[in-house]
Amino acid sequence: MKTLKLFIDNQWCDSDKGKTFDLTNPANGQVIASVVDATAADVDRAVAVATRTFNSGVWSKMLPDDRARIMLEVARLLGERALEFAQLECQDSGKPIGETTAIDIPSSMRALAYFANIAREIKGEVIPIQGHDIFDFQTYEPYGVVAAITPWNFPLRLFTRAISPALAAGNCVVAKTSPLTPLTSGMLGQLFLEAGMPAGVINIIHGSAEPGQALVSHPDVHMITFTGSEKVGRSIMQASAQSKVIKKMILELGGKGAFVADADCDIDAAVNSVLVGFCLTQGQVCCASTRLYLHQDIYEPFMKLLIERAQKIKIGDPMDPQTQFGTLMNQTQLDNIDQAIHQAVNDGARLVTGGKRLIKPPLDKGFFYPPTILEVDDNALDCVQQEIFGPVLTVKRIASLDEGVDLANDSCYALSAAIWCRDIKKLFKAARRLDAGTVWMNMNLMSTMEAPFGGSKNSGLGREYGTMGLREYMKVKNQMIYLDPQEPDFYGFSTAK
């Protein structure tokens, strides 16, 4: 059985206390690896290595071309082993092999390559200062040690999304993988080693609460990037506030994505778009479309087609290329989703499909739960307002596009939303009114490396991806040079004539 160790200072290490935990395939319960469980002492060691490495300048002062060369080599090596990584991602997370092959691994390669290349374009700016002979310029510099805490739903994709801009900007990184899906992210350490990454630049640890808490409160960590739950995000903010040094943060937290379908939308295409919105990765996606606001004029034909297609999605062994819908992550996920649906029905929602665990062999060995659709009349129900993080869609009838936008904005989250409407003027105006970090128009659930992604309200702080995402990992320094031949003498003490 494979043992995944900690990767610190370009070496594979055991835990300070020698602890490990087993990793199981959520589709069948089989143990697939043993993982070294980090402690606070291991975090101290990793941060000390990263701090020493950053201060040495071996990476932070390296020419951007040379940093790019190493990161591009990691991307190339990942491409050579893409199938192996895709299979491990499937076994580790329970998502279909079709998704890990087409989305997760290619996106991870793209993140490494994209940020490697745009790092060559990091430039300062000159600022004209009115009324003074002053040369003012600003520069962008790395923060130092960045702590990256990544989630289990897109293990490698979101891991590379965090570490790639951090490294490209010249930071050193201590990255903590999710204890549920650490395999591919941990294995990336070997590719950095083979690509010639200087020791101490990227350090990868595994474990649950103890190393995570130690990392976010560590005085030598200057920045935190975290993707996960709102609850944990709040605790990270509190830890940073109580730390000796307040840290820069990027937080991508929960979501409750709205999908507003106007009367003139393309029903066939919109239905397919909704399905992807709440079924991709079994609905375990922060930006999933989980609230459908459907115009009354098309309600019946839209719902008929939506239910028919939801029931036809192929659920099965994630390693089967024909499978379209895999397993939930674990028993906790399944129990939370099942409880939320029962509560919704008790609160007045109408269950129209799904809503019950699949236990017919061979699905009985995993945590399989079908696409589930609830009709609601009240936008205040918990099933509408609270993130369920599973394949659950609520549907509410609307009389107009404006009403749909108002209901979509009635949420404590503001990560993403989608609008479907043929009238381009109505579409544009509605998108301007929507409170969301990303608004998809006649499309859904797409993030691109070139464009910023993130939310506001309880969905988090900051942006990932794009040039804006790169600059999140750099601090701004303003610098002034006084050029006037007459030195300033504010109090009139000068004796010069």
C-alpha cells in the first residue's frame, strides 16, 4: 500500500509523532493509501524552512523567466502522468473518471503554465505627483511565506490554483491538503523535485485540525489562501486577528448559486445547463447552481424535461468511463444532505425526484445519492438559503426576470449566478443587478484561468485566477525620490542662502 509522506525542504518526511491515517475510496470503502499525519511541530519545521528559503532569495529574487521555466516543467511532467493522476483523483474523491480526465488534471496543468507565463509580465508603475518634483513609483513584491489550505472537492485543481500564483509571484509556500483527498496534491511534490525546484520553496503537509490551526496562527506566515466552508473561513479570520501578525487573506467560502430562467430562454439548452450546475462533482461545488428561479410561462415544460433528464444521468462506479455521476465524499456528507432534504419536506418543500440514498449493489458500498429536486414557494426556507453542498436543486416559480433577480439576491452568499434570456438588453441589465462575483449569461458553471473568480458577502474575500489573482499574492510598495534642487524646509530652519 502506498504511503504518502510530508514534503518538506525537498525531502519526504514522517510526522513528528509518527502518526498516519488511512485513506479510503468513497465508492467502495477500500483503503488506497496510508498518509502521514502532521503535527504542530511539523508545521513549525515547514514554516521555518520556507522562511529561511524566502529570505535567502533563491526563489524570491530569481528571475521570473527562471521561475517560469521550473513551473512549466512541473506542468509538463504532470501532463506525462495525466492518466495516473486522473485515476488517483477519481479513487480519492469519488468523482467520475470522465471529470478528472477532462477537467481536473488539465486545469491543474493550465494553472501551473498560465501563472508561470504571466509572472514574466510583473511590472511596476510610475505615478505623476502634482505640484512637486518627486519621482514616485510603485512595485509589486512577494509577501513571504504563504499558507495554502485547500479543499477536498477539487483536490489538485484547487491546490494548483492556490500555489501557482503564490509561487509565480516569488513567495514560498506551505500547503496543507485536505485529509480526505491528499493523494494527487501530495504527489505533486515529486514533480517539483524532478523539475529542479530549489529546496524549501514548496512544502506540502497533510492532516486535519492541528496542523491547520498551527499554520493559520503561525507568526511567520504572512498570507493565507483558503477554500472551504464559511465556518472554517470565519475561524481563520479570528485566528489571524489574534495572531502576532495580521495576515493577508484570500477566502473562497460557501455559495448558493442562483439560476434565473426567463420566459424566452432556450428550454432545451437551459435544462442541460441547470443539470451541470447542480450535478457536476455530485453537487459538491461552491459555485453550484442550487436555486432555480423559473418563469411561470415555461414552468411545466421546463420541469418535465428537467426531471426526465435528471433521472437519466448515469450513476455508477466512478472509474467506469460511462459513469456521469459518482459518489459523495463520505458518510457525513450523505447524512447532512439527507437530513437537509427531510427538513425541507417538513418545512413545506415538495420532493419531485431523488431524495433517497441508492443502495442497490454495487452502489451499496459507496455514498451514492441521486440528483434531487425540490419545489418551493417560500424563498426563506433553509433549503433555499443554506448551502447543502450536494446534488440538490430548489425550484421556485417567478412572474418576471426582475423578480428572479430580486430572489437571487436574497442570500447571504454572493459567489456566482446564471441568467438565461434571449433578449440581450434584458440579460445585460439583469446581470448588472445580480450580486455575485461571477455572472454567467446563457451559460453556466465555468471558470477560466484568465478571468478573476471569487465572491463577496459570506462567500469570501479576494479573487483567484487572472492577473488580478496573481496580484493578490503580491504586496504593493510605494517609493518616492525627492528631485527638487531646493531641499524642503517646512519649519524654516535652513541656513542655506
